Amino acid sequence: MNLRPSYSKEVSLTLSNIEPLITTRQAATLVGLSHRTLESMRIKGDGPEYLQLGRAIRYEICELERWIESNRKAASSEQRYD
């Protein structure tokens, strides 16, 4: 008797096609903030998108990159106040 679940090709996922998830401390290091600052931003809704898996908070690197780009500002010398 085969007790292994059968997986269809359309539903099967492997670690090779899923981006690794990183912890709050790892994400904070990547974006140059303290983990406490990143936690505070998450609570306020100001930080990058994250995943909550049970009690664990995880970040996708692509979301961190998107968040960094969305916060790009022009140099203050280029801003005009008409």
C-alpha cells in the first residue's frame, strides 16, 4: 500500500522555484536598519510587506527591493518649491 501523497505537476512546488524567506534580523541587515526599527515600522504599517507564518515573520527579498525603490527620493537640491 502506497501511503505517499500523489502530486500533480500543476500543484507541485519545490524549493528551487520558491524564493527563500528571511527573518526580521536578516531583512534589517539587508536594508541597513536595526531589527527594532523594522519591527516598529511593521507595527505602524510603514515598512516592507511581510509574511506571517504562524508566529514567525518572514520577508521576501524581492519585496525588500521593491520597498527600497518605492522610497527613493530626489536630492533636495532638485526639489522645487514654487
